[in-house]
Amino acid sequence: MKCMDPIDTTLLVDYWSGALTEQQEDVIEVHVFGCEECSGRLVELGALAEGIRKLARSGSLRMVVSDVFLRRAVEAGLRIREYSLPAGGSVQCTVTEDDDLLIGRLNEDLSAETRIVVSLCDDAGVERLRLPDIPFHATSGSVAF
């Protein structure tokens, strides 16, 4: 049966991640327990979250993250090792088994930019990863990768 009032995906994600108030959670739960379609979507979100978690734990997930994401990770008890790189610079870094996240903060004046592409290169200058059109805040002065 097709759901007549499907829950917005953003709300389902917020429910899954525990970002809703208790009252909001109650409303979602009443609907999900009675709706096979929305319940199935919630199960799919859970599977997606688990897949992302496995990628992240293996060190295979490379992405740009927001400062809000980093604050929430710290609040959740994750250990973050962060290196700040000056514009055009490099840094020698370490990662240990105790680190949950390794963050490279790329510093640059972004105030005049409308589009950013992150390109990661090896020591010989060969591009190994390209992230086109990444999200950023022009006033932040940095991008966390």
C-alpha cells in the first residue's frame, strides 16, 4: 500500500541520528510503526548508515565535513586528530588506531569564491582524488577534509 503522508527523508535521517526532540520522535514512531513504506525507508537508512560507518572505520571514506559535524563527533565521544595546512603548504601527519577521524583543514581565503574543487596529489604531483563542487562557507576561511 502506498503511504498517503510519507515522512520527509530529512526527518527520517534526523530520527535515525537522534537529532529530534522526544515529541518529534513520538510522532515519527507512531507513523513508522503503522506504515510499511516509511518503515522500509527507515530500515534502508539504517543500512546506509551502517555501510558508511564501515567505510569510515576502514579509512576508505574521504569527504568534506562541516564544523558542526566535527563538533557533534566530539560530543559523541569520537577522537579526532586534526592538522591545519596553510594555503599552498603541506604537513607531516600521523594516524593511530586510537583516532576515529583524521581531518586535514585546508586554509584559504574563500570569501570571493563561488565554487571549490579539492584535488589531492601525491608527492610527485599526480592527482589521486578530485572532489568537485564541494560545499563550503565563504566566511569560514577553511575546508575540513
